[in-house]
Amino acid sequence: MTIQPSIVRDEYISYVQLEKNYSSHTVAEYATDIDAFLSFIASEGITDLNDVTYPEARHYATILYDKGLSRATISRKISSVRSFFKFASARYGITDHAFKSLHHPKKEKRLPAFFYEEEMELLFAACEGEDSKSLRDYAILEMLYATGIRVSELTNIRVNDIDHQLGIVMVMGKGRKERYVPFGSFAKKALEVYMQESRPRLMKKKVHDKLFVNLRGDPITNRGIHHILNAMMERASLHSKIYPHMIRHSFATHLLSNGADMRTVQELLGHTHLSSTQVYTHVTKEHLRTTYMNTHPRA
């Protein structure tokens, strides 16, 4: 039986979206990766998934390397296609040996970039102000740093997800998993001021329940948060490159540096595996080593 790639592709995307309940961002990445691979096999004259063999898998991996993509990106693309073939094997009985036996490039071991506590103070100072935008930006930074949540989780927070009395927020994490994350008095105060003074002015006549909004009153996007953080960096005269996850990295690093236990940080971050959290111990150890080397007279 001929297994048409496009039909299996649509079924697989529906599977990861509806049954696996992956986020829209993850589903889009899978779709992009699989569409790129299907374009490749079409260019090779292959119209049946049964005809994909190990040489085609090797050829495709070589093309990815020739494009100069990072190991992490290549690893993700190969994992996407491998998962796609595993699905096709389970549903249609085709062999998935082509990508199962393909060498999987290891990701580069990079330590997460983070801000020092002094740099975080500069960021907070850079967005102080009494206008609606400043009050909103300050509340956004406080929530990111107080909770360590992902930017996508922040933009999806609804007004009713906040429990001001207990100081906790309900967050929808990866795989549609809910978790409750506490936040401290600084974030609580910033949120109260934002919701009482800033949000009503920004909302104008708009009606929706998302907590953070842009200057037009619409729900703020991930790109909007990135733009806000970049503007903070410029005002704070910090010259390192910023990306939203740096606040999350800073949250975890500072907790561990100040004595928090690994399991607690894992739960706060919403990590499924402890190994995802353990990378921050390497950050704190590297910081200790660097401080020692720079300050000890006989280092």
C-alpha cells in the first residue's frame, strides 16, 4: 500500500495538537520541520514513505549541516522527523529504521545566560515611572523575576488566575499542565498598582480577560514582551544581548545561589525532569569559580 506523505503529515499534526496537547508553538515547529523534510523527499522523487531509507536520512542530515544550522536546531529537526516516522510506523506499519539508526547530533553544552542581582536592580530602575506604560512594564518584570515563568506563560495569564490574597498565580505550562507559582510582596504591589491604575487606562473599551495588555489594550504577545525587555536594557545601559528566558534563568540561578533546594526550583520552573534544573547548579558553580579566580590572591 502506498503511504502518501501529505496525508500522514496532516494526521500527525492533528495527533500532536489534539491528543498530545502540545502548545501552538511546538506544533508549529513540528509542522515546519516535517514540511521541510517532505519537500526534500519530493525533490528526490519519493512519493511513498515506504521508500524512505537510511541513505535518504543521511543525505537530509548532510543538507542540514551544510546550511550551517546549530547542532541544537539539527537535533530538533531530526527528532521531529523521527517522531513523525514513529507515528507512521504505529499507524500504517511502515518501517522507521531510516531515522531510528541515524546519528543524533549532541547539543552544544552552553550554560544559561543570566543577570547578576545588581543588573536586575538596574533593569527595575530603568522601568520606574508613573505613566501607564511604565507601571505595566514594571509589573511584567516583577512577575517574570518573581515567578520564573516562561514568557509564553506570562502572556497567557488571565486576570482570574491571580490570587492576590495568597500571592500565587495559576500558570498553564508546557503540555497544558497547570501549576501554581507563588510571588512575593514586590510583585504583588506592582500587580495591584498595574491592575488598578494602568490596565483600565490601557484597555479603554476593549473587553478580554488577559492580564497584560499592549498600548492598544489588546493581549500582549511574546514579541511585545521581548520589545519591552530590549527597551529596558537600553535605558539601563546594559550591553549584553537579552532574550526573555534570561529572566527565568536569573530566577533559578539566584534561588539556588541563596540556598534553595533543587526539587523546589524544579517544581517552580515546571520542569518534568530534574536534569533540566540541574544545569543551573553548573551556573552557580561557575560563578563561584570565576569569583574565586578573580579575587583570591593566589588563585
